[in-house]
Amino acid sequence: MANKEYIEDIRAVIGKLHECGSTWVESVPVHEVFRGQTAWKGVVEVFDLIGHPKAKRCYAWSHLDGERDERRNYVTVLEIPPVESPQTAVKVAIAGEIRNRRK
């Protein structure tokens, strides 16, 4: 299991953002490659959701952000098609980040 404090931090973020409870299931390493280069490499935490109206599962991770990595940014992706795995959650998150940068 990943660090208990880290898991609890993510559970709190899931609860706040998605207004439901969650139970940690597993940690899954993901290495996403785009055009022969690493687009993202890390560990995705998988949670079963309790009481969410549309999704049964959520994929989540965090990364440092800012000029000096001074803050932690949490990413949560609900398992709603096309998201069906930790790998597709990462792909959808990357695509969303690219769209947001273009705006």
C-alpha cells in the first residue's frame, strides 16, 4: 500500500471534489508514452467510490507544481467512459491539461 497519509489526503480530495466516500483499492504504475517520449510516468491510486451517482471508481494521483515545486496538485478522474482504467485516466487527464493550456 502507498503511504497511508498520502492515501488519506487523496481520499479527502475525492470527498471534497466528488461529494462521496471512497475506499482505496490498489496502486498501479503507469508509463504513458507519446510519439516515443514519456508523457507521464507515475503511480495511479485506484479507489472504489461510495455514493457517487455516476461512477463506481476513481483514479487519482498528485504532483508538485509551481516554479519551485512549492505546492502539491491532486488529479482525480472518475471511471466514466471513455475512462476504464488507470491508463485511460492518465490519457484523459493529459488531454484535458493540453486543452486548458490552449485556452
